[in-house]
Amino acid sequence: MDSVLFYALLASIATTTNAEFVVAQFRNIIKKRSTSDVIFNGIEIYSMKIDSKVTSRFAHNVITSRAVNHASVSKEVFFDVELPKTAFITNFSINICLLCCNQHKVCSQHKRTIDGITYLGNIKEKEAAKKQYEKAVSHGHTAGLVKASGRKTEKFTVSVNIAAASKVTFELTYEELLKRHLGKYEMLIKVKPKKLVKQFQIDVNIFEPQGIGELEALGSFINNDLTQTIEKSFSGKKGHVSFKPTIDQQRTCKNCSTSFLDGDFTIKYDVKRDSPGNLQIINGYFVHFFAPVNLPRVPKNVIFVIDISSSMLGQKMEQIKEALFKILDDVKENDHFNFILFSDKIISWKEYLVKATLDNLKEAKKFVKSIKATGWTNVNDALIRTVEMMNEAHKEKVLPERSSSTIIMLTDGNPTSGELNRGKIQENVKNAIQGRYSLYNLAFGYDMDYNFLEKMALENNGLTRRIYEDSDSALQLQSFYDEVATPMLREVQLHYPINATSELTQNNFNHYYDGSEIVVAGRIIDNHLNSFTADVKAQGANNDVTFTEQVDIEETAKALQDQEYIFGDYIERLWAYLTIQQLLEKRISAQEENRRNLAAEALELSLKYKFVTPLTSMVVTKPEDNEDKAAIADKPIEDTSIQYSYPSKANSVDGDPHFLIEVPQKKDHLCFNINLDPGVVLNLVKDPDTGITVNGQLIGKKKVRNNAQIQKTYIGKLGIVNTQLDLKIEITTEKITLQNGRKTATFTWLDTITLQQEGLTMEINREKNLVLSFRDDATFIVVLHRVWKKHPIHHDFLGLYTLDSYKASEHTHGLLGQFFQHIDFEVFDIRPGSYPEKPHATMLVKNNKLTVTRISEKDYGKDPSHGTIVPCWFIHNNGTGLIDGAHTDYIVSNLFSTPFIN
């Protein structure tokens, strides 16, 4: 699924040159609304448009937003969009100019004109952009303008100050190849302008030489009044979709100033398939689309390898069971299957693969229902046992000769039992499979080494897919299975004229699945070639099959000259896009020397075709404080967090109260609790060099059992002091209060707002979290935990998470702050504990020998709604032996006590 999230421009407070908050303007943002529905704090967003041209599945997208500053002072304007993870950014520009007589005249796009200045993004090799990168970090800017932000999207964010009576135009261009999924190409546009916009428009033009067979467009937010605003048409090779709601149609009610546009706008289409494939040729490059229909399905043999370690307890396991029940309903009678469960023990449902008869499926459902989670994680032995079982079934000729054999493993964690060396596990599995079967790894959540699973799958003809911990996890699992449930061909080989073509993309595939599509592109190096032939050979369900297609090069090129829809040399750019994607994928499983060669080749193409890839960066120069400053747009990789990146370490206090310390050098975490009475205030962070202090006050439960030996407490209030900015911030579960000298501003958790001043950025995300970023110091994230108001025991409480702790001084201390610097420890003598999933061990830390216990805590820094499970070594007795001194040494008199001054 391909998507783009099209946000509004967000206006912030007036830019100031000192550290003083313009409190009155803060309050105006919250309490007062402009008389105009389209003007917010002096900023009018008068145009938002996404223009997409899709030619032969290759999409060229341009997002444009325009705003004008009606205020008498300069304002900061934000541009936020989300684009597909599979997309490559190709261009970005910011144009700022003074208002013309015609207020909404489009700014000139020349580099420097009388009307204004255009700031262009410049794509460079990552190393070449390193100085700009370091400068951006040192000045407190986000290290990357692009961050992973969702299941399928990356967020691009940039802001700029524009003077009074000026206007700004943001323009972002990206390209992507739409993939065929279950029989359709799909483009998802997340619509969320946040305010009414005079000119809001989505315009999509589709050109498919094969002809368009079906086209649909719908929106999750579309009601009966908005249905008529969607225009959809297709005829022959062309299709068109537009969505242009007026301001009145955008309103949530007749007199409301809030927008109805909030949700998913989806476009799906497919092409006519009169032949198994389609060849297209332009300017010396060809692309071959291959997707035959009406073939008999190939029987499949599948072993489901399911992680049942203790971390799978609860909702995860129930969702897996739900998915497996539905998958079993879809298994065909001529398929064979089995289950292997693994923790520190390996359990097989059957000793061999069985045919999917009604009786076997019924028995399998009973087995799935009985699955329970316990123990550790032995990935190596589980996969080796699975391969041995598949080998035995083929050797004994239990399985059909013409069948497809697949292993699907689902796990939520890293190996903790048996073979622990991940490189050795990868080697063992590769040697066992020997290219005979496909291995698909499903990574449940964020608690595992994704790169480990991805490399292992790629080495064995498969892929890795992340399953997100959410209410629809079962549907995600079933959706993946649906993609590989119906193999139609095996060992697919696509051949083209020898000595007439070069630089082919991948042209050998293990499977062709129903509803998908194989795409191959390359260069034609024989300029005298009149016709072009493609031969496809594959193993079908009943016999070997061959498909042949031949086209006249000149006639094919003439048929693709519709300039209204064709954007440049699109086939050449499609070839470059596909080549880079495949080179980057090969690099994951390649040896070191070959990795360097693959990277060099991918880098050369990225720079030539101006793609922002994992090997390149876009340096974005923007005006700020009367000078041009650089920020960096990078391509995130899959193995990053959804919401926030962790450049160093992340420490936190959350729960009752659980302190969680990340130790990156060990790829592990330490944790401890502090047990004190409600009302006690603890010093969490104190940095005498930067003047920052963070204190937290404990709250208890509404009711306490009489026999309770230890009363559980939580963080109920936080006090943050920055003496250099003369700033105090009090955070409770009800409100956030900022005091700057004698001036005070108050906000609630119902607000969604970004505030900026010299040295500080504060972002409130409604009912979720608060992000406080000090320019040259750590970033603090405060997570709000809401409890049912009528809950008889619990109160609402807060969690504190620290990022960028490497920026703090070496003198930083406090219950959390003392761990901002590196801490070393050793763990040995791991032995059974009171519970199988909670073993004991001996730890050497700070010259102390401690008995510790392996447990799991929840980290809400990455996902405020659901959290992620983090294994850690628990230090008993209030962290004794790990923290400096006694836990009572950290008690202070009030929320704003500054220990380095008192």
C-alpha cells in the first residue's frame, strides 16, 4: 500500500529575539479565534494541492502548500507531510516573497527574483553532507527532517520564518513504483489539513498503455454531502480522480470553523490483462510487466513456526490464535501444513506435514486454541527442526512433486536460549535450507533485531514484514498470509535478447503469487534492434510453461508519446528506482567487500537521478534569524522507532515508579523501582552546567489494602527548571504551566500545539504526550496515562522519558541523570528463578556484586498509546548498588528545588 499524508501548514507564535515567552500570544492561540475562518494567528493557508501523474504504475507526485502572513510581525510556518516508505524524494523548495498587488499571485520560482528567494534542496552523498548534519544537530535542529512515523509512511517536516506581509510556497516532489497487491494498485492519501483551506485539491491522472480495467476512489471521512465532490472517470488508457471540496463542504457543521477533512482518501485501480505480460520501450530503456491470470494454483506446503516465549503472553498470543483460526479456514485441501512452537523448548503439532483435510483442520484448531506462552526464545533450534521436517517430507514423497514449500516464522524478540550468536544462527539456517524453501519472518512489535531477521529471510528467498502491536494485529497477520497463499508459478525466469540488453533488474523469481506482478526493467544497447522479445519460463501446477511476447520497438515508442501524461524519461527513472531498491536489498545479505560495491553502485545512481535514499541526504537551506541555516533530510531505515529516533540512549521513569536505563553498548537495559510515600519529591535530573533540573512528586492509589507491605506510587507531578532561561514548567495530569520570570501561561492536555522561543520548543500532543526540547540539552517527553475516572483504585499519572542525553554535561546527576553517561556491567551465572520467565543472575556493577532478575517493563516513549515491552535486569532494594548512595538521598523539598544551588 502506498500513501501520502497531506498536512496543513501550522502557524506558530511570533518570532522573538530573546528568551521571553510572548504569553499573551500563547493565550490568543488557545482562547481566541480570528474572525476569518481561514486565518489562524495571522497565517492564511490559501492553497493546498497534491498533483500525481501515474504512468505505467510509476507515480510522480508534487505536493504544494501556499500561505500568507497577514500579521505585522514575522511568523514561523510549518510544512508537514507524510509519504510512503517506498518513495524517494527527488526535489524540495521553499519560496518566500513579498505580497503583490494580487495577494494570491503565485511566487516566482527562479532562484532569486524581485518577488523573492527560492531555497532549493540539494541531494548529496551522506558523507559529503556530514558537516551540515553536525551543524544541524549542534544547533538543536532535528538531525533528520524525515522520520519514520507510521506503518507505511515517513514524515517530512520543515519550518521557516516569514516576514510580515509575505507569502511562502513549499513544494515537495517524490516518486515511487506502485505495487500490485491482491489484484489492485493502491494509493492512500491521508487527508488532514487541520484548518479550512480556500483551495484544497487532490488531482490524480493515470496513464496505462494496457488500458484501465477498473478504477475506484473513496474516503473514510466522506459523508453524503462530500460524495459529490469526488470526480472519477476512466476510458481506454486514461483515468482521472479529483477531489476539490469548497470551504462550506469542508465544515463539520454549517457555522463551524473546523474541517471535516480528516482520514484516508484511497484510489485503487487495475489494468486490462489481455495477455500475460506487457512490454514498454522509450529512449533505449524497457520495462516488462508480467502478471498472467487464470492459471491453476500450485499446491503449497507451509510450516508455521510460532514464538511462544513468555513475552508473547496476553494479547499478542490471542491475536496470533485469531489469525491462525482464519488462516486455517483458507487453507486448500491439496495443501500440506504443520505447526512448530518454540520457547526454550521445541514443540511440534505433528511429527510430519499433514494434508489439509477437514479432520486435520479441525484438530489443528484445537491445537491452536491450547497454545500457551512460557519460557525463553530458541530461534536456531526451531528453524533447524522445521527444515529437517520439510526435508523429510520431500524425501518420503509425502508432498506433491509440483508444490511450493514455505516456512513462516513469527517472533517478538531476540534469541535468548540455545545458540545466541545471531551470525551463527543465520549461517546455520542458510546451510540447512540450501535455497530449497522460502523463509518469511514476521517481526511482532519493536523488541527484536529487525536487521537479523531481515538478512536471514533475504538469504533464504523470503522477506521480513513487521507486525505492529495494535488492535488489528490479527488482520495484519492474515493479510500477509493472503499475499503468499496462492502460488501460481515457481522458478520464474524472464529472458531478453542476448547481447542487446544490459543492466537488467532482477529477472529470476522463486514464485509468482496470484494478484501480484513481476516487474523487470533494463537498457537496450543494440540501436539497430527493430523488434524486442521477452521469454518467460516457469514451473506451473501441472507442467512447465513458457510465455513469449514480441513488440516492434518504434511502434511501441510512438504509442507512449502522450505528453499530457508522460513525465520525462519515465521508464529510465523507473529502471533507476527499481535498480536502487534491489541493490540496497542485496546489500543487506552481502559479504563486506560486495556490500561496498553494491553501495557504490546504488550511490552513483541515487546522485545521478537525484533520489534521497539511505545512501544520500538532502541538504535543505532555510532562512532563520537573518541567516541561512542547513537542515538534513535523510531516508529512514525500517529498523527505527515509529515516533522518535534515539541517537544516543533513552532513560525513563514510568509506572509505579519503574526506572528504565538503556545501555546501548550492551544492547540491554537495567531497571529498578523506588518505594517511598506519596507526596515525596525526588530529584530525577540535575545539570549544574546547563541549569536544568527535573523533579517528580509521587502520588499513591485512591485506596490501599490494609495488609499491603509496600504501597505502589506513581509520578503525579513534574517540575522542570531552566535557570539560564529563567523558566519553570509544572506538569500535572490536568495542565501544563509555564512561568517565565513573572509571566505565566497555562495549557491543558486537550490542546494540540507547538510553541517555540529562543532555546526551547514545546509540543503538546492532545491527551498523549508533551515534548520539551532544549536547544543544547536533552529532550524530555512526558507521557500522560489516563485511567478510567471512576476507577476505584488508580489515579491518572505521568511518565518521563529523556532523549539526546549525550548533550547533557558530564556533571549531570539525579536518579535518572547519573545514567546519562556510560555505565558498564557484567552479568553471569544465569539460573532459574521463582518463575521460568524470570531467571536470576549475578551482576557486577560499580564494584558491587548484586543478585538481579530478568523481567520486562513497558516503554511508552515510542508508542504513548500501547507501549512496547523492554526486557531488563531488575536491581532489587530501590536500586541499591546501582544508584549512587541511598535512594533517600534524592529527596528534595519541592518541585522546583535546584540541588546544585541549595
